[in-house]
Amino acid sequence: EGEGFRPTASTVKEIFTGGATVLLRIAGVFSTAFGVLAGLLIVLLIGIFFAASPETYRNGFLRLLPVAKRKRVAEVMDETAHVLRWWILGQMVSMAVVGSLVTVGLWFLGVPLAPVLGLISMLCTFVPYLGPIVSAIPGLLIAWSVSPTLLLYALILYLVVENLEGSVITPLIQQRAVKLPPGLTIGAQMLAGVVWGVLGIVFATPLLAAAMVVIKRLYVEDVLGDSLQKPAVRESG
């Protein structure tokens, strides 16, 4: 009979080192996910407090400004709030469309728990780029548990829906809602993602929309004296 496998000290060290590396990576993923969720929760709570009594915060901020500037700043704040409300509405419409498409598609393919998976896709659509990838994982795993063929069909469905969401549904809805150039929006999301991570990607579009209002009203109109109702360059002759 053979002596069997006898692990050496170097082998044991490699096993423990590899296991520790895997555990650290898993912990890093969970810490990032919890960090994003905590950040979203904090932003949500702040939004609830502001929505519960917006006039209190608005008037408090205006009292910090010179009396002569308060009316103009109040107009800009009201316009910014209007734009952000339209952004939220557009985001909700995009989420509802994606959730409906995923639910109907998975139900047609025969994937179990199609409504639940559609709800997950709807909620994850709020996070650009990363959300659709995360939302597809549960559906693909459930489809795989049924058959490899169903996994392939479900993968095709998710790819089609998410490509429609990223290139057609969300850009068209948001362009009508907040009138932001798609190229500028993508650039802002990339920059915010580099600086602030996932939360930056999530809130890049509303921050850009608010910044556009402030720049147009307080800089282009008030500082430069230009009217946005007129063309930037007049044709001569």
C-alpha cells in the first residue's frame, strides 16, 4: 500500500495563503456592497427629511444670502427642484419598463420566479452600468438550475433588455425629462465614478442636471449677460 498524500509545510502554507486571499476578496466585495447600500440609505434619509419640510431648508438657506440676491436664487432653486423631479420621474419610468420586459420575457421562457426577478431588475436599474449586471445573476442561476438551454435563452434576454435600457430607453426618457446631452451625461458618470465610486455613478446625472440649471441661470445669464432664448451666434448679412 502507498503511503498516501502527506502535505509538506510549503503546501500547507500555499493552501492557507490562497484561502486567505479568497476570503479577503470576498470580504472586499461585501464591504463595497454594504458601503454602497449604506450610502444610498443615508442619501434616502436626507431626501426624506428635505421632502418632508422643503420650505424650512429653502428659507433657511436664502436667509444666508444678501436680500438683493434672494429672489433670483429662489427662482434658480425652484427650477432646479423642478428638473430633479422630472429626473426622478424619468428614472422611475425607465425602471418600470425594464422590470416589465424582464418579467414578461422570463415568464415566456418558463423561468421560475419571473415576477421576483423582474422586480430585482427594476430596482437595480437605478444604478447605471453595474445594476443590470448584478440583477442578471439571480435570474441566470435560476435558469441554469432548470437547464443549460434555458440559461442561454435567459442570458440572451438579459443582454437584449439591458442593451435596450442603456442605449434606447433611459437615454430617450432622460433626454425628454431633463434635456441633458447623452455625451455629457456619460462623461459626468465616468468622472463621478472615478472620484466617488458607485455612488458617484448613481447620482452623476441628477447632480449634472442641477449644475446645468445653476450655470445657465447664474453664470450665462447673470454674469455673461447672455440670453438663452437667443442663438449663441447670429448669422451676418
